[in-house]
Amino acid sequence: MAFDSLSALIYMGGHGPYVWTCYGVFFALLGILVVWSVRQRRELERRLRRQWLLESSPATAGETGQGSETPGDFTPVGQNSLNQSQT
């Protein structure tokens, strides 16, 4: 083992505070990025679902010529390729 004890690992010859602070900042930023990405994806899916439902509603279907699909036909993002390969 490179270090004789746990305290030597933490201290790292005087460089420990710098090294462990860098690790802490890195993992904190990584966690923030993951949480932000998940929230952004959920919000995008909500907006797309809302837009799709508005465009396919019966009230506007006659006006725009769209809306041939029913709201029950909606598949979440990423599921299209799975459903098409099964049919």
C-alpha cells in the first residue's frame, strides 16, 4: 500500500486538503449536473406531451388538418424504436 495509515492517506504529505477539496468539488458538480439533466429531460417530456395533446385534440383537429392520432397512442421518448421492432 502506498500509505502507512489512513491519516497518512488523508494528509498526503501536506497536499491532502487540496486533493480532497478537488475531489469534493468534482463530485458535487457531477451530482448537480446529473440532477439538472434529469430535471431538464422531464420538463422537455412534459412540454412535448402537452404540445402533442394540444395538436391532436379534437377541437383543433379540423382546423389544422392534424390530430389523426388519439392521446392514448402517445409513447414516451425513446420507446418508438422498441415498439416498431415488435410489430
